Amino acid sequence: MKAFIVYCHPSEDSFTSHVRDSFIRGIVDSGNEYLISDLYKMNFKSDMSEKEYLRDSNYRDTPDLEEDVLAEQKKINDSDAIVFIYPVFWTEAPAKLVGWFDRVWSYGFAYGNKKMKMLEKGMILCSAGNPVDRLEQL
């Protein structure tokens, strides 16, 4: 099995980076494979351009996607599972990860006449600096 890991944290000196490293060790130790997109290290462009916005908001399934988006979509379709590893920042996922969803899960790929592979497995490993009961209050 090949897992695609979407990792999003700005610091290598974080609990979340240790979660990532432990998860990767588990994948490798079990004889499986992984691909990883470290959104901060790759300086993933999280802002949707006007062209991307107009394409998706008008439900246009055109082939003129940006190369970074096409690369991420290929990673999804080349995998058997997807894993998101990120921290909670002020009750939300990091803006860079939200931007990844906005740009990568585009019309004609994730919805509409979708080309996105239906993955059988998915996982979210999300770290937070508060207990669940506190987060539920926010």
C-alpha cells in the first residue's frame, strides 16, 4: 500500500513533526510506501488565483491547472490512502493546508466530472494545544 501524506507545520521543532516521523517509521516498518507533501518545505502556494477562482466558481472543467496543483493531484491518484498531519491553529487547520484544499480539490478533479481516485483509506492526525473538551467550547 502507498500512503500520500499531506504534512503542514512551519517548524521542524514541533510535536507535530514527531507525529509525522513516527507515522512514517510505522509505514516503512510495515513494508508499505509513502509519498509526502510537506507544504511549508515546498512553499506551497496557498492563495487561489483569480483564474483558479473563476475556473472553479463557474464549474469549468478546463485542463489549464497550475503545475503544482497537477503534481498534488497526481500524488493522490498514485496512492491507496491519504493522511493529513497538521496542528490546530486557533481552532482551524493552518491556512496553507486550507489553501491546499482550495486549489487541489478543484472542479473536474474532486467534484463535478471528477477524476480523483476514490481512496479506500484516509486518516487525520491532528495535534492541538488544548484538550478536546476545551476545543469543543471554542
